[in-house]
Amino acid sequence: MSLAIFDLDNTLLAGDSDHRWGEFLCEQNWASADNYRTRNDQFYADYQAGSLDMEAYLSFVLGPLQGKSRREVQVLQQQFVQDCIEPMLLDKAFELIDQHRIAGDVLLLMTATHAVVAEPVAARLGFEHWLCSGVGMDRQHYTGKPEGLPCFQRGKVVHLEAWRAQWRASEASSPDLEETWFYSDSHNDLPLLSTVDHPVAVDPDPTLRLHAQERGWTILSLRE
């Protein structure tokens, strides 16, 4: 039994769900479009450049949810998946996921995207296990703040180590996870890609493509 880990944005999706969520908040009048869109675009550019302050970004993108109830946000999540995520879905992504499912592998979605977006998208893609950046809650209301270590860059390595320890403790009767695959498009994921048995660059950004070519990693496209 192997572990197959998948990044989300621009890997399994033809686009970035986190950035699209910011635009969606403006469209739904949950955020002021004039300033919010500009800052959202700048954070996305920082992410692409590998210089994103993830704590600052999460505080920014979660701010409009402050004081909102879980139910209010659930309604928004459903509309977001229908209007924004469905057009990003890729047939080849489902085929890749199914290849590992048929092989009997454990499937894990791992994304820096915050839980408000990641959880409904993970469910839409059919994942039972996922790791993402945490979101603060006070009883049944959102604090508008992040929670815990962001699942980003080296943070993904830390989150995966904790998840594997939990797996070993809860699945004592199951076979150990012998080999690990990780599929990603982004050079931000190099810390985790460099630790797995089978690193795979999926429609990679230029930095990751060069890194993968130099090391002989598999490069594939889910869009061609």
C-alpha cells in the first residue's frame, strides 16, 4: 500500500481556488472590490514568486468571514463550488486519482489553501483525507484569523509527519504506507517533493520544471 499525495491548485484544478475565492467574495459583496482585488492579486503574485507571507495572506483572505456563522459560510461554499470550482475540474485529474484508488493506495489532498475552500473542494474530488491551512473558530462563528501552522512550503512537511504518525496510531492493523507519491505544480512545494519516493511535477511552473528536469523527476500534464 502506497500513499498518493496531491496538491490542489493548478495541479488537480485548472486554476487557483484560493485566489478565485477572493474574487468570489467581492462578487458576493462580502469584501470591498476596489481595494480587496488589488491586494488579492498582489498576494497571488507573491505566491508565484515564492515570497508569500502566508500568515499575512491568511489573515487578509479570512478577514471578511469574521463573525460569520458556520451556516452562513456553508451556503457560500456550496455556491462557490458550483460556480467557480466546477469549471476548473479536469477529467485527467480524476483519472489520475482513480489510478491510485484502484491500486489500493491511500489518497491525501494537501494544500496551502485554507479550510473554508479546501474542505468542500476535497469532498467534490472524492478525498477522504486532506490537510490544509487552519481557520479560527469561536463556537460556531469564524474569527477571521488563521489557526495553527500554515500548510505551506516547509509546513507541508511538518503536517505530513504529524498525519503519518496519526495514521500509524489509528490504523495499527493496516499495512504500512510503503512508498509515497506527491503531485504538484509549484516550486513552493519543493520541500515536500524533495522528501518523497516519487516526486511528480504536474504542469509545473518554470522554476519547478527546471528543478524536475535537472533531477530526472517525472513531468506530466493533466491539461493537454
